[in-house]
Amino acid sequence: MEQVSPERRHTRVKKINLVQISRFDEKGFRADLATGRTLDISRGGMRLELHHPLPLRSIVGVSLAFGDRIIDISGTVVYLEVLDHERCAMGIQFSDLAPEAGKLIDEAVANVTKDSAV
């Protein structure tokens, strides 16, 4: 369940959450809007699945559903991976994580880690 590698600073857990991704152009206007799901998440970022890739190094806004809460996070697309002919995975590195968003992510990671230890 839990994954920590030498280059990661935060515990990453497999967690499925619905997300809406907005990509912004160089002038700050929304250029793309997509819906997908997280595959894993940590305080530093997430791996998510979408039906079409967004350009590498794109600045994105992520609206992430946590139960009955929706948190908004900004980040950057740091890697792309083709899963099959209909789906791709992307790594999003968070930037300027608000304290409330960080707390919700920490709680989700702790709950998954606790559940996997039982």
C-alpha cells in the first residue's frame, strides 16, 4: 500500500478520488478541462488517470474530492505514462499546498496506512 522511495519526501498511498483538472496556458487562461481519478497520492503530489494526456510541465489546477469535501490544489505535470489506448497516467507535483488541503491529504494517507497495518 505504502510507497516511499529515496527521491520522495512524503509517503504515497494508493487512493482513489475523483478529480477535475484544469490546464492553464502561458497567459493564465484555462486551456483544458478533464475529469479523472487519482491512483495514488501524497502530500507532495499525485498520480492520476485521465483519458487524454496534458502536456508535460503544464501548470494545472486540481479539484479533488475527499468524501463530501472538495479541495483545490495547484501543481505541475511532471511525467506522463500511456496505460492503454484509452487511458494515460500523469504525475502531478503540488505547489503552494494550502494548510487545509495538506491536513486532508495527511489524514487520508494516515487512514490508508493504518488500515493496511491491520
